[in-house]
Amino acid sequence: MDAGFLLVQSLSGLASASSLFIIASGLTLVFGVTRIVNFAHGSFYMLGAYMAVTVVPWLLEIERSPWLFFVGVLISAAVVGLLGVAMELLLLRRIYKVPELFQLLATFGVVLMVQDAVLKIWGPVDITGPRAPGLRHGVEIMGQRFPAYELFLICAGPAVLGALWLLMHRTRFGVLIRAATRDREMVGALGVNQAMLFTGTLFLGAFLAGLGGALQIPRVSASAQMDLSIITEVFVVTVIGGMGSVTGAFLAAVLIGQLQAFGVLVFPKITLVLVFLLMAVVLVVKPWGLLGKPEPAAGRATLPEGILHPRGFALPEKLLAALAVAAALAVPVFGDAYAVKVATEVLVFALAAFSLHFLVGNGGIVSFGHAAYFGLGAYASGLLVVRLGVPMEPALLVAPVAGAAFAFLFGFFVVRLSGIYLAMLTLAFAQIAYAVCFQWVEVTGGDNGLVGVWPSAWATSRHVYHYIVAAGAIAGIVALRHVIYAPFGATLRAARDSAPRADAIGIDVRTHQLLGFTMAGGAAGLAGGLYAFSKGSIDPTMLAIPMSVDFLAMILLGGIQTVMGAVVGAGAFHAIKDIFMPLTDYWRFLLGASIIALVLLFPRGLGGAFASVRARVAAEPARA
């Protein structure tokens, strides 16, 4: 490789880094002020691209001028900024005081709605945008041709960084953003209108995301998959740089841009892993990112009594539990093949969601990558069956062992962190596992997956296998529920509510959290193994981010402050998808709207709403 090629490769990495920084800076500002992990930030990026491929060609018909091209880009970004304001006024302002995970779920509902809105307005075909007039040519650099527009993008990132620095240090609005990033409560105590500050910040964050998307139209086509393809990298940049640090985001974007530019040359088969490996290493060495600061310690609410009473079942709960078990067992007798399939999947996802709730609700450990253990358990069983010809019985037993082993390995590093950094490290490890399964084609089959993961001959009947799943799922849920009410579960809750106090009375917090992480991973691995044999195949989507988000949606829908809410949430979430999917091609819009409605109407989830009604009914005789 000559010097000219290496220089051009480095410049290409800087162009990508500049684009990535522009997008990530908006997310960094929004999180710093509002503390909301805005999953819809990728949707604003996508909308910026679609607005640009609509507005810019119309302006260029007037005159093919570079200035009109960039005017169209700014108009597109401003429109997206106004859409961010609309989201803040209509949705986020109503849920600022609810738990952060509910905010994440609500913004994920926005993602689903925007995806279908884009398909409805612009159609499913990718749209190619116009090239920038005056920047279509190539520039000769040490004997290598390099696009002039890429050189412009290299300059655009530092220009945005400089503009943000001036905004932060030379305007009252910027000073308030910096102050809110450090201590939001103190800013409110000083009489600052927080509502206007949040609205302005959402406009700026969405504007930057839209600007990043609009600037991409000469390079990539606008497509309905742009949002999810960019959001993971944006999260990585934001976390590596330090949540709330714009300068840190710039440094992280440059690191990632160069890593991707040269990593594809040196490690072509692990390109998907490199950025997440970088995030994992940075968070292990510097738990708050390159330029981030520790999050202020915040107490967590204790786990209130939910659908099940700690000392046993009350009569209504006994009836509900008995009815649920009876329904699960009766489906093969009275239902058709489709009903059996749906019931089997609900049982599998109930176990997976309950294992995540064991971490989040009981242990206070928020995992954004819980699907990794679900998928790794499935792959462990599937590889034994397909590659080695092992029967279902021993292969299925390996699934929870594999899930627990990987959870222990990842958890060793995860439990050293806290807050959003802990959550993002779980996402990093999950994405590493996903990338390995996706790119290790010789073993895992890559994106084609593995087929032929079938049960043993005696269990090939869908009815028989349904009972196997029911036995495994119910046993796993009962075992974890027992742990919740055992002294170990109480210790986890003590560490969740106040780690310093738990440490002061002699509790080894990290060891208990690591063991809890391992237990949850084992249960998720069992669910993954059961799912693999029910489907007959495995593919990397079982480890992907959307699967982890589905699990989070289930526990939040059911109620994070209830014990059995995850089971209720799994059934309700699956029912919503089964109701809406057959109705229309735009089922994501309806599903997203339902998720948002549930967050607004039932901030404590369905289980929490049930508990509130029960408490109200119980209080009526006392009032009388």
C-alpha cells in the first residue's frame, strides 16, 4: 500500500467521521439536557434524507447552484427540527417524570410509526438524491482521486463543532444547556423555564440529525432502513465520547471513522465487531467515556407488591395464575395449529421477558442486549443438532448453560458500571455476539442461519412440543420467582436501591449482581433453545437489537414494578402484534401508536394498573 492510498483511505474515514459526528452531536445534547435516550434520533436522520431528496431537486430546478443545494439541506434540517419539537410537545413532555425505560419505549414507538409513515409517503423503493453542484468532481491527491464532496464533509464536522462551541459559550441558551447537562434540578430551582429549554434542545438535536441525513443524499440513497442502520453507531459515538460531551463525541467519531476505514483492510471479516469492541474497551478502561463525567447517584424505588404477594397468592392471583396455566395447557386440545404456534411463542417470550425483568426490576441492571443470551442459547443447541447430530434432549440442556456462561463472561465487565453506561456496554457485547454469528459463515451459516433444528422423533408433534415448552417456561419462571423472594433476591434489591449502603453492611454488590446476571442469562438461553426447536431454524436476528427492544417492551408493558408483569406483558405484546399485523401492511404504525398509548395511559404497565385497582378496591371497605 503506497502513501497516497493510505492518505485517501484516512480522508475517507474522516468524511464518515464528520457525518457521524453531526448526527451524534444532536443525540449528545438531547441526552445531556433531558436524560432521555432518544431511540427516535435515527428516525430524524432518515427524515432529513427523505426531506432533502424531496426539497433539493425542486430548488435545483430553479437554478443548479451550490447555494440552493445547501439552502435545501438547511430547509430539510429545519423541518425535521420542527418535527422534533412536535414529538417533545405531544409525547416527551408528558413522560419526563416516568422511568427512563418508559421513555426509551415511547421513542421506539415513534420509530415504528415513522417507518410506516415513510413507506406510505415515499414508498418502499430507495430514492437517489442529486449530487451537489460544483462538488461533483474528483480531486487529485498524491496520485489518487478523491471526491470533492467528501472533502466538503471533512470540513463540515469541525464547522458544526465550532458552531456548537460558540452556541454553548457565547449565548444564554447554550449556557443553560451546559448548566442543565451538569445539574438539571439546580437549573429548574433557579427559575429557568425547563419546558422551553427542553423544547429548544429537542429542536437543535433533531435539526442536527436531519442535517446529517440531508448531507448524505449525494452519497447514499434515502431508504426506510436508514434509521436502525445508523442509530447503533450514533449510540456508540455518544457513549464512547461521554454522554453529554460534544467534544467527546467528535473525538469518538474520528476514532470510529479511522477504525472503519482501515479495519476493513486489516480485519475484513470482523468489521461489524470493531466499533463495539472499541466501545467495550473504552467503557472498561474509562467507565464514563473519553470526556464524560460520572452520573449523579440516584436512588431507585423499591419493588412494590404486584400481582403476586411475597408470602403467597391472594385469591384473585391464584385464580389468574390457575387460569393462565390452564389456558396454556388447553390450547393444543381446543385450538388449531396456528393457535398452538402462537401459544408456544408466548410461553417462550414470557420466560425470556421474565429473565430480563429479573435483572431490571429486581436487580436494577438495565440490559439493552438481553437478546444475546436468548440467541446464544439457541445457537448452542442448534449447532449441536445440525453440525454434530446431537439429539434434542442433551442439546436443549446445553442452551441454558451457554446462556449462563456468556452472561457470566459479559457480566464480569458489565457490573463494574452503572446507569446508561452499563446499559450501553450490554448493547456492545450483544452486538459483538450478533456480528460473530452474522459473519462467521462457516460455522453459523451467516445471515442464512441454520436450518434443520428439529425436535426428536417423539416430540415432532406440535402438541407434544408445546407441552415441553410449557414445562420448561413455567419451571424457569417459577424458579426465578423463587429467587426473587429468597434472601438472594432481597440482597439484589438492596444493591439496586443503594449500592453504597449495601456495600457498607458487608454485601459484595458486584458478586451478587454478577450471579444475578448469570441466572438471567441462563433462563434466557433456555428460552432461546426452546424457541429454536419450535421454529426449526436459527438466524442472527435472534440476537439483534429489535429482539432486545421487544423484551424491554414486554416488561414495561406488563409493569416493571410488578413481579409477574413480564408474563402479562409478553402475552399482551404478542397479542397486539397478532391483532394488528393481519389488518394492514402498515401494522408498525398501529403497533407504535399502541405502545405510546400504553406508556401514556399506563405508566406503571398493565400489571401496575391491576395492582392499583386492587389496592383501591381493598381500601373501599376501610373508608366506609
